[in-house]
Amino acid sequence: MTWQVLDMLTAAAEELNQAQAEVEYRKALKQKSTDLAASGQQLEALVLEDILQGRIRSEE
């Protein structure tokens, strides 16, 4: 295996890890939104839904 191939595989693994982290982050936001709505905090739940839909940018 050449260093070029190894570099390409490493880059692909990093991209995959980033994508998985984004999926997990979105799942956590969705769960929090559901929990907030269930506890009567509809406004907060709607804000999280807007963040999930890309209507509001979250500051990370």
C-alpha cells in the first residue's frame, strides 16, 4: 500500500467520522426538542426544530 492510498483512506475516515458526529448531534437535538415539547416548552422546542431545519444557525 502506498502512502498516497494511506493518506486517501485517512482522509475518507476523517470525513466519515465528521458525518457521523453531525448525525449524532442532530439526533440529540431532535430528542431534546421532543422532550421540551412534552414538558410544555413549545417555544424552545420550536427553536430547536428551526435549528434542525437550517432556518436558524446554531453557534457551536
